[in-house]
Amino acid sequence: MSTRKLISSTSKKSIHFHKIPPTILNSLNWADNNQTQSSNPSLTPKNPSILATNLIKSYCESGQINEARTLFDEMPERDVVAWTAMIAGYTSFHYHTHAWRLFAEMAGTAAVDPNEYTVSTVLKACRSMKSLLYGTLVHGLAVKRGLEGSLYVDNALMDMYATCCDCMEKAWMVFKGIKVKNDVSWTTLITGYTHIGDGYGGLRVFRHMILEEVKLNPYSFSIAVRACASTGWLVFGKLMHAAVTKHGFGSNIPVTNSILDMYCRCGCLSEANQYFHEMSEKDLITWNTLIAGYERSDSSESLNIFSRMESEGFSPNSFTFSSIIAACANLAVLRCGQQVHGGIVHKGLDRDLALANSLIDMYAKCGNISDSQKIFSDMWHRDLVTWTSMMIGFGSHGYGKEAVHLFDEMVWSGIRPDRIVFIAVLSACSHAGLVDEGLRYFETMVGKYNIKPNQEIYGCVVDLLGRAGRVNEAYRLIQSMPFKADETVWGALLAACKAHRLVDLGKLAARRVLDLRPNMMGAYVMLSNIYAAEGKYKEFAKIRRTMRRMGNKKETGKSWIEVKNQVYSFVVGDKMGSHTEHVYVVLDLLNGNMKEAGYVPDLDCLVHDPEG
């Protein structure tokens, strides 16, 4: 490798990264002139191999991964440190496939034995690729080379198994085999349990960590608080909140953000809001956490918090916009969604895949399917969520044929559909009356893709057949299901019976719904009206007495509309608000026009509720 060439290349690129350390420059001169230029011991020249390895690290730290690889390839001799530096560089830039290939070359063709740092680094790549096969191969190599027992290797093995496996059994086996555990070992195990959704398991490990008197750190508390949030039990969260304060981590932002998120996920927004205002320091994650928490239950307040965040000088990122787009979709406020879209473009985030997917969904829910389609068409890259969002949008607007065409196009592009995609295309076929197409996709799902239908899929097919009037066929499908139908499936059949006035089957469906969900007031109403229509007033009175004892009423339906940047909501019989007078004037005109046109309202016994 030419040292002069290396120096020339370095000088040309010096403006892009940090100044080269004097030790390396001195070694370059020594390699070129074969003599020492300085008597200073701190500037003692190094071996060219060590020099090149240091330069590889410098390139990687400066973001010039390609230059690092070029230098690596030019090295006449490469020891384990050089290989590890290059593998670590790829891993730090999320080039995990490159890291794995280089490791395979190192262990195979180059026949260089890895050390503990090499193994722990490549295990991180295996974890990120979620490749249990590769991770297991590295584990075997570590055992063969006598590297098992190194704390670096064991902690990395735990992390890999916790991420790549469906359960924590293998990670737990590695943990038990560690003779001297550190805080990283314990925290890795807690993280593994929490990420697979076993918050209770994570909390049990955290409890043992305390009993073993392991030194606690902010990250261990942060992940333990997340475990509390995943359980949904506020009492655990409050205990953890108290423990955080006791151990002096109450001002650590990652920890306080986790506590805030815990309150939001437990549905305690008042406590979350109070804690938010008590926090001595906030960052963008703090605001994003509160915005996302309110988006799930109070989208209007989520938008208000977003406005306050910007007024206090915080600039939104892609996560902020994702939550705000969802809030706009929940409220169906198109103008607000368009303004947020403009902010995304202004920030240069319009090529963000997750945000583009959210915008497709938002525009569809706000009634603007053409803009959803435009975003979809302009996207340079699409994933499964992209296609699914667009299909759901087409289906909700009654464009069943477009959804079907999109599904076929997605499969042709090489993307394998999952259960959610089939739910989307089946729902689209149902709303558009494409019964045969829907049944064909149902058969394809089972026969070609080997996806077992769940309750929701069966509900879609029952709805598909029911809307087309093939109610008895839908009932036979329910009887043939490999498991008992839930209230969703029976509810779909009940809706079909109501639409096609099938009293006997409707009675059966209503009773099945009530057996599974006794508090579903709508089913009681339908069943009582069926009895009234049949003249069975004794049964009718019995159902009504049951309803009165329950003290429940049908959930009030609410509608809303956006007019001149103002959202107006309505419920049945609503007389409040200055706008209602004008609304009822228009309604009276519509009623008059309907009567003149000869319209007769449908007062079918399955729908009418004399007490509603």
C-alpha cells in the first residue's frame, strides 16, 4: 500500500472529518522515510498495520465507510483488530449484511480467529437482522474458540436470543450461565422480556436485580418503567415512580420520559399532564410522548399540545408528525391534515416512508381519496404498510375494484401479503359487492399463502356473503369454523339478517351475541323488537326489564363536520349550540323534499327502537 497515496488521499478529504492525530501523521512519515522525525515519546511512530487500523476507525467515525473499506482492502496484512474495526464500522452504520459477509470472510477465507470483541460486534449485526440462524452459528464458533464466558460475548448472546426468538428461554439460559453478572446483563434480560410483551417477566427480573444488590442505573430504571407500562397496571407504575425518586433519578430525562409514557399507556392522562408540568427539564421526546398519549384518546388535545410545543421553540420530527397525522385522521379534519402535510414537506421529511403511509391513511379517512392515491403514486419506495393503507382507503370509499387491482399489483411486485392485507381486500370486496372475488381471495389466503383465518377474517367473509344476500351461506360458514365464533362474527351475521329481514336467523344471531357479550345493548334492542313484531309480548317485556335493570343505554351515535376550519359535532336530538337552529331548518326542507319524492322510511322491526 502506498503511503504517499494515503497521505494525498487524506489531505484531500481532511475538510470532511476531524484532524488526523499527530501520532498517525508521524507514523505515516516514518513509514515513508523509514526514520523518526521527532524525539518526543508521545509521538512514537506505530506499525503501519496499527496506523491503518486507526485510520479505518477515523474514517468510520467521520461517516466515510466506503473510504474505510477501500483502505481495509489495500492493507497487505490484516490482524484481528483490523477486521474487527471494519466489522464494527459496518455495524455502526446499520450495514449489517456487509458486517456479516466480512465476518464470514474473516473466519473462512482469511482464517483469522475472532476475539471477544469481534464476536460481540457481529452478534449485534445478527440481532439487527433478526437472524437466529446466523446468531446460533456465531454462538457455536464462540464455544469452539473458547470465547464463551466473556462478559461481552455473553451479554451480546443474550441480546441476540432475546430479539431473534419468540420466547426468552435461550436468553435466560445464557444469563444463568454468566458467573459474574454486571448491570448490562440484568438490564438486557429485562429489556428482552419487555420487548416480547412480557412486562411481568421484566419486573420479576428487576426485583431480583434489586435483591441481588446490583448497582442500578438510569437505563435499568427506564426499561423497568416500560415493563410497568406494558402490563397496564398503574399500581406497578406508581411504585416504580416512587423508586425512581428514592434512588435519585427523578431528574434524568430518559427516566422521566419513561414515567410520562407509562402514565399515558395506562390511560391516566390527568396524571400524565400533571407530571409533564412538574418535569424540571423537557426535550423533544417528552413532548412527543405526551402528544402520542393524547392522540390515542383525545386527538383534539393532542393538536393543542403540538401547538404549544412549537410555540416553546421545539421543532417537530418524524415521530411528532406521525402522531399529529393520526390525530387529524381520527378527527377527520382535512384542513389541519393538509397544514401538517405542508410542514412535513417544509422539513424535508416528505420522503419518509412511515410518514407517507400515515398521510395515505389520513387523507382517506378525511374523505380525500384522490390525494391518498397521489401520495401513493409518487412514492419512490413502498412497503407492506403502504399497499395495505391504500387498499383500506379504496375499500372505505367503495372502490372495491381498485383495491382488488392494487392487491394483484402488490403480489406481482414481490411483496407477500399478510393477514391484515387480506382483511383489507376482503372488506373492500364486501363494500363493493364483489362476492366472487372476495371468496377467491379467501381461498388464496388459505391455499396459496397458508394463512389460517382468524375471527376477524371470518367476520369479513360473513359480512361479504351477508351484504350480498347469501345469509344462509354465511351461517353455514360460521358452523364450519374450526373454533367458536365470537361476537364479531355473529354481529356480522346479525347485521345481514337485519338488512335482509330474516327474523328467525336474526333471533339466533342476537342470542349468540348476547351470550358472548351480555352488555351489548344494541342486540337487546333488536331481539326485543323481533319479539314485538311476532306478537310475543311476554318475551318482549322480559327483555325490556332486563335492559332497565342493566341501566345501560345504546351508545349515542355522534357525527361531525368541518366547516371553515371549525369542527361541529352532532348527536340525535341535539338542541344545544347556535348552529342547531340552522341545521333543523335544513332538515325540515330535506324531509319535505323526501316526502314529495315519495320516500317511505324503513321501519323494519329489526331496526326500529320505540324507546330510542
